[in-house]
Amino acid sequence: MTVKLRAVMCGCGGMSNVWLNVIKTLPDVEMVGLVDINEAAARGRAEQFGLAGARVGTDLEKMLGEVKPDVVFAMTVPEAHHGVVLAALAHGCHVLGEKPLADSMAHAREMVTAAAAAGKTYAVIQNRRYDPRIRRVRRFVEGGALGTLTTLNCDFYLAPRFGGFRDRMRHVLLLDMAIHTFDAARYLSGADPAAVYCHEWNPAGSWYDHDASAVAVFEMTGGLVYTYRGSWCAEGLWTTWESDWRLVGTQGSLKWDGGDALAAQTLTGMEGRRAVYQDAAVPPAVADAKSADVKSGGHAGVIAEFLRCVRTCETPETAAADNIKSLAMVFGAIESAETGRKVEIKI
Ligand SMILES: NC(=O)c1ccc[n+]([C@@H]2O[C@H](COP(=O)([O-])OP(=O)(O)OC[C@H]3O[C@@H](n4cnc5c(N)ncnc54)[C@H](O)[C@@H]3O)[C@@H](O)[C@H]2O)c1
């Protein structure tokens, strides 16, 4: 029988509910500790999920020293990710942390370096790429039917009334949400960011204190251009949370609404100067170990892959050393919006 991995969770707010609902279905992991600076939050989750054997505390260092877990699940507010992850690595733990990896590129680099030095697995929850529908699109692109991708466009238009911290947050759309969309662009294209120009603004009628709309043009490796248009205060005709996409390749194009609707056309030949296209069938989504579950928002896939990689010493798809490239797109876009200049993206 497989020995269970022993886990401590740090941060027991909203997202811990999603995580614990996944973890309770996994036979190979045991929650041995719950930490939150608000002890009532940690205790509440322990009671809710019947974790009678798990310790509850407010001090992560103390918990790690006493419980000596194999893994730490880090889901505090973004400003605390840096301290939590460094502490976990220093105690010899593997770490799976919520997005965004860090609150600055300097912190992110330090965390990635610390994980490499410790020889531990450190991955980030980039759950939306574990949705079977995006994996369906990626599989089709990889199959080569569109030829070489040259252009990637996406629209993200919603108007959620969150209330709370997001209404007061600077760069709310880019910092809190666009990391998912930028990571999806990297996933769909297989390309990495090279440079970005971004314009950010707060449209009339916005209920946010700071800019909640942005347009960004990314130059990606291989000469691909990725454009992002997004708003969190666009009334009516919402897109999906996954964005509305158009992928253009040398041999065809694909449109995907971020949900179940997609269409593709490929070039079949020329009749004189007229190009002839045919509708291309995109094979259905395959539920595999990584993407079996849409309902949990993909958390089930990321968590399962992380635990498997800890056991096998493989590298998870969302390893921090790779995910830092998606984070660099966020901070590059913010720098461009603040300076009004095109920014070279350095990892
Ligand atoms: N993947 C997704 O789809 C998704 C969705 C929402 C939020 N998130 C991310 O999840 C993380 C947590 O978000 P949330 O909605 O649960 O926030 P939350 O505010 O509900 O909970 C955060 C918890 O962390 C605790 N905390 C803060 N600093 C701490 C520290 N130093 N040590 C221990 N506990 C500490 C707080 O007391 C709070 O209980 C954020 O990084 C957020 O961006 C991800």
C-alpha cells in the first residue's frame, strides 16, 4: 500500500474550501495541519471537513517544526506567498501554492531559486489549464492542422460585482485575473513572452477604484503575436471566464468561446486565386488523469499531478520555474501600462 503524503495547509480562507473538497477524495494524502493567522478560520475548516487528527495553529514555522509534513499547500493572500513558500522549503517540504506565484518578480525569482536549491517540487495552481476543454484545443493545435500558429487573440469581458478587496485593488484585472488568461495563451501556443505593450484604464461607470480594463499586445517567441482585450466592468454580452479566443495559423483558424463552442477551418487548396477551406472536426475532449474534472475548476487535476510528481520526481506542468513566465507577462503588462512604453520581458 502507498504511504500517504502528510500535508499542512497554510491559509484557510475561501479557496481552502475548494482544495479540501478535492483532497478529501484523494486516498494518498493526509491533512496533518491547518494554519491561518486567523485561528478560527483554520479551526472552522478542520471541523467542516472532520479533520479531527489535524493540528490547528497560527504559526507556520512552529507547525512545520512539530508536524514535519511532506508537503505544504499554500493559499494565503498573494503578499504572504513569498514568506510561506520559503519557510516550507526551508523545512524540506514540497509546495503547491495558489496563483499568483508571488506579488513581485523579485520575490518570484527568489522562490524559484530556493526550490531548486532545496531540490523540492514547487508548483503553482494554474487550474484553468487543467480544464478538459482547453486541453482539447491544445491537442488539436499540437496535431498541426492549423499549421504554424502566427496569431492569438482573446477577449475577456465580464462585470462581476465582487465587493471586498478587489474593488480597491490597483491593476485589479491584470494582477488578480489576467494571470489565468496569459498562462492559457502560453499553454495554447507553446510560446513564451518576449515583449509587451499595454494600455490600462478605468472606464466611465466602473465601480472599481482603479483600472479594471486593459488591452495588451504581446510579442511571443517564434514571432507569434498575442493580443489581450479585457475588462471586469463590461456590462452585457459577457464572455466566459476562460475568454473568447481566435487562433490563426499558416493553414487555418480556430475560434473557441472558452466553453463548449468551437469551430475550425483549414485551407484545402487554391482554385486560381481563391482559397478553399473546409470545416475541420476537432476531436472531443478526453478526460484524462489531469483534466477529468471541470467542476472543481481544474484544481483536482493540478493537485493530483503535483502529488504524483512528488512521488515520481517528475516535473509538474505548472512548476514555478515555468510558471514564472506567465507571471512575467502580468508584471510586464503592468510596467508597460505605468510607463506608457513597450517593455521587454525578462524572466
Ligand atoms: N485558482 C483560482 O481560481 C483562485 C480563485 C480565487 C483565489 N485564488 C487565490 O487563492 C489565494 C487565496 O485566496 P482566497 O480567496 O482564499 O483569499 P481569502 O482572503 O479568503 O483567504 C486567505 C486566508 O489567508 C490567511 N492568511 C493571510 N496571511 C497569512 C499568513 N501569513 N499565514 C497564514 N495565513 C494567512 C487569511 O487569514 C485568510 O484566511 C490567493 O492567492 C488568490 O489569488 C485562486
